[in-house]
Amino acid sequence: MTVYVDVKAGDRIELLEMPNDPCPIDPGTRGTVTYVEDPVCDDRRQVWVEWDNGRGLMICEPPDRFRVLAPEE
């Protein structure tokens, strides 16, 4: 059973790792979650993000890893 990060639309996050994307977002980049899609056939969940660097690229969890930022961050 896959355990997902507790995240919802509007949360601010920081990317830790995006190992399989051919044009990944750099680790440490922050962004705002716009939509969280329930897992589909292979237990991967898609988290849609508007990144602070102007890109709009989803996270596929797993294998991508991120953390939710505390309000003061």
C-alpha cells in the first residue's frame, strides 16, 4: 500500500526529487498545488503544481518526492 503526502489544492510545496522526468523541475523549487488527482491503475497519484519559476508541471507520486511547506516558510 502506497502512503502519500497529505497535500491539497492551495498548499505550498518544495520539490525534493523528480527522478524520471526528461525535463525535471530542480530540487528545492517551490510552488503551489492546484489540483490533486486520485491514484489510478498503478497507485501513482498526480499532483498538479504551478511552480514559482513559471513552469506548470505535475508531480507523479511515487517516484517524485516533495514536502509541504509550513505557513511561515
